[in-house]
Amino acid sequence: MFFMYVAAGILITAVFSLVFQNNWQKEAELKNIASSFSTIIKGMDSKFFENTTVFHFPEKNYEYFVDISTEYAIVTSGSSTNDGLSIKERFLVRPWPKSKNMSWRNGIELHGYLNANFNNSGNISDPIQNVSEVKNYLGNEREIANKYFALNPLYIHINKVVHLDKIYVYYDSNGDGMWDKDDEKQDFILIYQC
């Protein structure tokens, strides 16, 4: 009888340690995924030129989900009930998520939109002449995105590539028809999927 109690105790201990070790490991993996994504955004911010980088979320032997706002990446595993894990990673740099139903989603489309609506593309060779109009437009669009994605984070399809565009909008602040070091520029990091 004594050996049955010992065997039952060992079996119960093994089952509990397996369950808690799996949750601990899964939580560490989710933290790593969120941190890796946040780190690549921070790396995009340090670039001094326009650039597009892609990010691939890793495959796991369990289902997980990624949502992003302009401030956080939220990586969740399990179902929507209480048995899932959720990791929230704050971005050090605020990206600008873009969804398919927006006027423009990436740097090329933004420069085309600016050219069509403000007569300059905002590239270094075609700086914005209507400085206050474009700054107001971009500021308003950014504020709308901040509020929208705070309430409705962008769902990321983890099986698809995530594109990150570092873009610059150049302004002809002194009115000489070209961009030079005395003029202004704004940079943005856009996040989107095709």
C-alpha cells in the first residue's frame, strides 16, 4: 500500500511539473516573439535612409496570435478563454500600422498620395512645398491611427510576411524649390501586410 501512495505521488508530481514547465516555456517563447518584433522596429528607427525590412513570425507547435497598436505588440496563445497566455510588449518607437482599407499603406503609396493630393511627393528630389498642409494631414492621420488601433489592434497573420517601411517626408521649408540640410524632414515606420 505504501508503494502505491509513493507511485501515485510521483505520477501526480510528474504531471504537474510537465504542465507548469510547458506554460513557463510557452510564456518565454511568447516574450521572445514580442521582444524580437519590438527590437526590429527599434532597429528601423535608427536607419538614416528609407528602407523596407520584412519580419517572419516563427512557427510553433501551438497556435498563437499577434495584434499590434501604435504602442504595443500583444502575443497570445491558447483560446480566447482564460487558459491562454498573453504577453504585451511596449514599443520603444511608435510605428504606424496600416491596414488594407486605408488610402495608402506603404512608403511608395504615401509618396504617390502626397504627389496626387499636394503636388509634391515628399521625396528628397521633390520636397513638399505646402509644408503646413501636409504636416497637418499627416498629424491628423497619425492621431486617427493612434486612436483606432488603440481600440482595434491590427491583427497580424503570422503565416504572412510583415513589411516594415522606414520612410521620410522631405519639406522645402525655406521655399528654394529643393531640400537641403536647413529644411525639415519627418520619418515614419509603417507596418503592413500584403
